[in-house]
Amino acid sequence: MEFKTSRIEDEWNSNKLSALLKQIVNDAAAHAKEKFDWDFVLTSIFRTAQEDAELHASGIHTFWRAVDVRTKDQEQAAVNGVADFINNKYIYDPHRPGMKVCFKEPHGNNVHAHFQIHANTRLRKQDSAQPATVTEHAAPVTEHSAPVTEHAAPVTEPAHAEPAGVEDSVKVPFCGKALPLDQNGIAEILDRLGVKAAELWAVIDVETYGYGFIPDRRPLILFERHKFSKFTNRKFDGSNPDISNRKAGGYGKGGAPQYLKLNRAVALDRSAALRSASWGIGQVMGMNFEIAGYADVEQMVTAMMTSENDQLNAMANYIIVNKLDKAMRAHDWATFARGYNGENYAINKYDTRLAAAHNRRRILLPDLTLRAAQVYLTYLGYDAGAIDGLPGQRTSNALNHFYDDNNLSLPTEVNEEVLTALKEKIAAKG
């Protein structure tokens, strides 16, 4: 094993780096040497954000559970062979099958292999049925493709989601568990991006009005007719111009009406249709499934149906690949908006809206417990107002109506007891 700098060598030999990660990288290095005569050179170790700042480093490598290995001098077959070896031997997280322990991503003018672990990382073999022992949450980073140059416009009406604990519905296509954001999910993404909570919530607020699902538990989407036209070689432009058209636009109402278009397109060409919609809390296009960390668009859509945590992870990948995390940290909202929404970002005032949202969130962050209650109340048919994690009269009234309708006596302050009662009612409703 070689090291780009003596500091990286010292960090590799320290007790801060995960023992499991060292084992995985050593396995990869041995395989690389044996099969491809490739001597590993470590170029980066992901530290904590504070330590990274103290070292005047990039601000990107902010974990002790991931490393980069130089690949620019290697044949593609060797890089693919090592990645396949590790990903066939280890599973990153059984709950996130699209994630990988080893992947490649663009990095300036070079390419590196990226090795990472999660709290649930384990051997795939039966002789290791229990998760590997890792005491910290690792930040999931997924396989990236070339940087994205465009992003779907956000749907223009707020959306809501279904609560945790409800089984996937078979009645409505694309309806899944729709789990709301939780503290672990937010913490992972803050670590990955190296940003503060106000910066992340500003992007969430502006891009989706704060929530990644609609009331019937389907992901928030926007169908792009010009993309469907492109992906189907204009085959349906004449017969279905409202869903297949060279010209962008014609979006119509947000929410459920978008699925009327998507379902019609699915009947014509399912893969093209799924790739032509933007999905979830970050409105990441289905055509960017590789950047989102998935083998194909079907796998991405399944994840988008599952939880906001998965949706947020896809959004973070988009930000990282386009190198927009630095702009978030610097509050350079014009640069961020240009990279996230395209050169015409100013037409919709994305930069000024992001700046305003950031100023609001610096003062008041959402209460995720209250936010979850708003989600659950909405699914049960109560008008809880915006899904924003902030107290308000509409949320209070909805909660009181829920208590009255179910003959419950619970605290007015939302806590885990209240959430349990809401989830039990939702489970009973089915």
C-alpha cells in the first residue's frame, strides 16, 4: 500500500479509521495486485468536517469511514474487476441494495475508486450473518456517472406523504411506504455534504416545498414530455403530443395529475417514461439513475417510493457530482442554482428564493417529530397545513380533531406517544 502524502499514511495507521474499512481496502489491494499487478495508492481519507477544516483541506472528505484510491493509470478492466470483487464480497446495507461498497466517480481530471462502509456493512457470505461491527453511521456515497447538466423544474404545489409503518400499497401504482425524513437520514446527508442544517433545508424548501410525496403515498414527480419524446425517438409525438413533444412545457397541475401523464407514457414505453420524470424531494430525473446510485431506473423508482431518506440521498449525489456542495457552504446561491436548475435559473428566481429560505432556516429549523405528525395527519385526511415541522393553528386543530374522532387523550405537545397513536390508526386503515 502506498500513500499520496505522509499525512494520509499517518491517518491510515491511526485508530480513527474503521477497522472494517481497512479490511475491505486491504482485500481490494491484494486482489488488485494478484490479478492486475496494481499497487494501490491512497489519495484521500474522509475525515470529520472539523478536522478537515483544521487541515485547510477540501471540505469534502468528511468521514473516517471512506477512502479514495488512485485509478488514473489503470486499465478500465482492472478498475471494474476490483470494484466487482469487493461489491460481490461485501454488501453496503441490506436495506439499500443500490448502494455499493466500492464505486468509481469523476474527480477533476482523474478517476478514483471510492471505498465506503455503513453501520450495516457486512460480508455477503453466509458465514457472516450478522452486520459488521461499526459504531458510527457511515455516509452513503453511490456510483456516479458524468456530471449532470440539467435538472427538472420543481412541481409547483406542495406535496405530502404517508407515515412510517404502513405496508406498501398494491392498489395504486408507484405507491410505497413513503417514510418521512428522520434524524439519522438528515445527519447522514449533512455529513456527506459538509453543510449546516439551514443550508440543506433551504434547498429542500425551494426544490419541493418541503416534502417528497403526495397524499396517496406516491413520490412527488414532474413528467417531462420533451424527454419522453427524445427517449422514444419521437415515435409518439403525433399520436400523443401532450406527453411526447419536442418542446418542453405543458406541465399542468402538480401532484396526482402528473401520474395521469406518467401512467399513459408507461403504457407506451415504461423505461422511457420513468426516465422522463423527476422524482422525490430533490426532483432528480429518472434518466440520472446512475448518479442517484442505482443499477437501473426501476431500482431508483423503488427507492423513491420507499422514503425521503432515499430521495435525499439521490439529491445529495446530484449535488456532489456537480460540485455544488462548495456553493452551498459558501451561500453562493447563484452558482448553486445555475448548477442545479440550469442557466435559466434566474427566470424563476431560484437564487433569491434559496437565499430567502436560508435566512429563514437559520432562525428556525423544522422539528422532525412534529413534521412526521403533520405527514401522518395529512394521510389520515386531516388538514394539518404545510409539512414544515413548525407549529401552527392548522396543525393544532388537526391534532385535536384526530383526538376527538378517536376518543383519545394525549398531550398537546407532539411526542413519540402521539406518533405511535397516529401510526396505529394508519395501520388499521390500511
